[in-house]
Amino acid sequence: MTTASSAVQTPTPFKPRIFSGIQPSGGLTLGNYLGALKRFVEKQDEGIETIYCMVDLHAITVWQDPEKLRYQTREGAAAFIAAGLDPARSILFNQSQVSAHAELAWIFNCVTRLGWMNRMTQFKDKTAGKNAEAASLGLYAYPSLMAADIMVYHATMVPVGEDQKQHLELTRDIAIKFNNDYGVDFFPVVEPLIEGAATRVMSLRDGTKKMSKSDPSDQSRINLTDSADNIAAKIRKAKTDPEPLPETVEGLKDRPEARNLVNIYAALAGHTVDQVIRDYAGAQFGTFKPALADLAVAKLSPITAEMNRLMADPGEIDRILGQGADRADAIAQPILERTKDIVGMIRSRKG
Ligand code: TYM
């Protein structure tokens, strides 16, 4: 891969536009909230054009029960709105309703090199210990679809958690190769936005593992649907070490569980890690954990309540997703058509 691209932030002549996506492949976690949703809403409030997507085409790269997929897609959309996303200001839709994603992904499949795909660590992680030959072709090609999601809007910025960094580097490489292959300056070189204290929220049971909806232990994560009691109990039982909190941020080094809880506190409170350490220097976890639990409940419970309220009216969620898809399609189609012209495809159908 030509990763020179990931080092420099290339200024582009493209209009600033943000795109990001979340898979409806399970319930959402505190990691999704702090690493993605909360930041997505902040971007909307910065006045940049924002496009957000429940990526159902990505979800089916591993088997999904159809009823659950529909439910989880609506629940994800409800989480966006409950977290503060305004569907009138941002575009919110589900990926499969805008066919340009899949069409551009095919063109990108023909630009992307097998060697690049072979280096994708997420495919390796998802098939580790399993028979990789039995994985779907979709799972393997997944990062190419992700590049298409972003490029079909000429998006210039993508807020994500740390785990998506390699996919965004690949997106840059695909855009650069397409532009070089066809002698154009058509696709922007996207900028990953991986910022803040919670770009990698870790498991509550093991501070070296990412908090994930697919972890078999429910105790390892806080779900956006957890009750207040459940949230407090999970934080109380979170793994820690026996030392009090350090006097300086450097003191968190080699203390992954302590660092994780401090990062979560900082992100929920909107403080820097430095501030949290100053406030709790020398505190025992017996003091810090209840404070974190209170903060987490205060921030998350209103979101959970709003999600539940929205989920009582699935028709309204579908209407919002449909309207979002119409608006997304209006941006994506002309970009897809210009791509086809560049590639040399005849477009002569009327209507
Ligand atoms: P997904 O569905 O796994 O996660 C959605 C977003 O949540 C972030 N995230 C986390 N952030 C911090 N700590 C964690 N423990 C944590 N877990 C998840 C992810 O980084 C992500 O930002 N491939 C993507 C979906 C996707 C996409 C895209 C994203 C498809 N097309 C185009 C951006 C642009 C994924 O599986 O995210």
C-alpha cells in the first residue's frame, strides 16, 4: 500500500463534507457512543454538512437474522436521534436504500489490489481461529465498500474510532489510484478524524481489548439499552488494579484498566484526561467508580429513554430513513454518473 498518503493532510479543492457509518450488526455500546455518535452530533453542530448511515450492506458480510437486522437498523437510527442528531440538518439513512454505494464499490473492487486487502487487520482478526476459507467474499471486500460509502459523496472528513484507521488509509489509497489510473483529480483524499479521549474505549473486563458488541461477555461493555442499575453495576465490577489514581497522566502508563476508566470519564464529562487526573489524583477506585457510575447514568439514561420512545414508532423511523436516503441519493447519483463517464461506460438510457 502506498501509505505515504496517510502521513500528510492534503488540502483538497472539495467542499468540506462529513460522512460516517455504523453497522447494525448488534446493539450499540458506550464505545460506539463516545467514539462515534457523540462526536457525529458535535460535527453537525459545527455547521459542516454531515451524512450518517446505518451500513446494513456491511452488516450482512456476516450472517444476520433478517428481523433482527431490521430492528437493529431502526435502533441504531433511534440512537443517532436520541444522541442529538437532527434529521433535518444531517442526512440519516440506511445504506441499502442508496444503490450508488454498491455500484461504486464494484468499480473500486476493480481498482483495489489483492495485496492491499490481504493486509487488512480487521479481516484477519475476524477470521482468527476460524476457517478463513469459510468467510464470505463480502467480508473480504468490506473495506472497498467502505471506501465507496465515503467517496460516493466526495466526503472530505470521516469521524471514526481508532479501529477504523487502516480502512481510511485504504480509502485514501483507492482514491489516489483511481485518480492516477484515469488521469483525473476526481476523488478527494479523505481526512480521518480520530480525536478526543475516547477513540478506543476498552472492555470493562480486560483493558487491552476493545469494547465491542460482539464480545461474548455482556459485563465487558455498557450497552446503550442498559438500565441505570445495570450501568452502575457494570462499572462497580469493572476490572481495576489495586493502586489509587496517579498524580499525573504519565502515571496511567501500563495501567490499561485505570486509563480506560479515566478516558471514559473524560469523554463523558467533556473534560481532558489531564483535568480528570487533577480532580481525582490519589483517589481510590472506591471513590472514583461511584463518581463515574453517576456520570455515566446521568449522560446515558436520557438517551436510552429517548431511544425507547422512538422505537415505539418504527414507521416514523422508517420515514426519516427514507427521506434521508432521498437526500443522500441526490448527492451520490451525479458523482456515480461522473465516475462511470470517467471509466468509459456508456449511459444512454432515457429517464
Ligand atoms: P462499527 O459499526 O464497528 O463502529 C461504528 C463506529 O464506532 C466506533 N467504535 C468505537 N470507538 C471507540 N471505542 C470503541 N470501543 C469502539 N467500537 C466502535 C468505530 O470506530 C466506528 O467509528 N466499518 C465501520 C462502519 C463503516 C464506516 C463506513 C465508517 C462502514 N462504512 C464509512 C466510516 C465511514 C464499522 O464497522 O464501524
